[in-house]
Amino acid sequence: MDEELRAATPWGELLLCLTEKTDRSQVRLWLEGTLLMDSALSGSEVALAQQGMAAWHALRPVGVVSGARVLVAGLGIGVTLRELLRDPAVGQVHVVELLAPLVAWNRTALRAFNAGALADRRVACWVGDVRQYLETAAPGEAQFELMLFDIDNGPTWLSRPENAWLYTPAGIETVARRLAAGGVALYWASEAAPRFAADLARCAPNRWGVDRLELQEPARGRLLDYYLYRLWAPRHASG
């Protein structure tokens, strides 16, 4: 049975459509008429979690094999969070999501898609703007081994102008301060972002990179390009 959920937000109407198909179910999420997420293309969300944990395992300090503290900025339909929790090295996950109705839907209508990820004892969810979260470090919550940013569709496509801060030198430096030794931050993007790359190079020379991912769209078989921008902290303060 198809289902639609709607909620008013300060940034427009949030619409969630759940469609039952013969072979699978599909979820689509819109904000004020703009498609934010489609479960048929959730391979990029899976890749963000997998690539993030692979990067942390590669950079982690010697002797550290578990207990990673992870930040997920942008909950979506919970696929990235679900994939992260499958890695036994994940110790805590702090989720930051701007849209309160989306958090509520993740706990109810979307449980089948995210395996009830928000109910996992390792997860804490904070509703609000990611900038405020990053700039307000509570005691004991200052640093993360892994930070994953899935805000809008990356630096070149923003649903709200305020999100541009994350991709500026000020935002990059704030993220860098929240990384633990050997930690890594990944930013998902739907297309190449040369200006963001230039700012990363200026703010963190020799501590950034970008990977191009080619994923196949299940329905039509098209190959879609995505980009993951990386920022990492040295393993030691002197590094």
C-alpha cells in the first residue's frame, strides 16, 4: 500500500512517499518540491558509510581497533547510519539532522529501510543545524574519529543558503578541530566541486583528497558519478 507523509518545516513542506512495488519498496523524500533522496539510488549512502569506515581503519592510530566515535550529519532515510552500525568497530554515533519530522519518520515509517537504526544503543540524535552543533562542543564530545557529511547534494547544490558555511574555510577549519588524531571527515557530493577542493587545499595541505565513485542506477542501469571529499587529521599532534 502506498503512503504519503507530510510535515510543515521552516524551510517548506517535507513530503515522504513510500511506494510498494512488486519486487521492492521505494522511498522518496522531497522538501518544498525538490527531491532530496530516493531509496532506488541509496547506493551512494551505503558507499559513504563503507568508504568512511575504510578510511578510518586505514588512518587509525596503531593498536586502536574499535570504539570509533562517528558523526553523521544528515540522517536522510537512515541508510548511511544503518550501514555504519554493521561495522563492529563503531562505538558511538552522533546523528545531526535539521528536520525533526524526518527523525520521527525514521523511527516509524522508515524502520524497514534503516533496520531501526535510531534505536541502536550506540546512537544519539540531535535535531538542529550542523553548524551550531560543530561550533558548540560539549564536554567529552569535542572530537570524532569519523565525520560523514551528507548535506544537500554537496557543495554545489544547497537546499538552504546557510549550508554553504560547511564548505567554506571557516567550516573546514571547524571540522578539522573536531577530528581526533588519525580521524577522517568525508563530504558527499553529486558532482565535482573545484572551489571546495581549492579551499581544502589551502586549509589542509597534504591532508585532503577526493575520490570519484561510479555507481550503477538499479532501474535503468545508468552509471552515475559521485564524489567523496576527504579531510584527515594526523595520527599524532606533531604530524
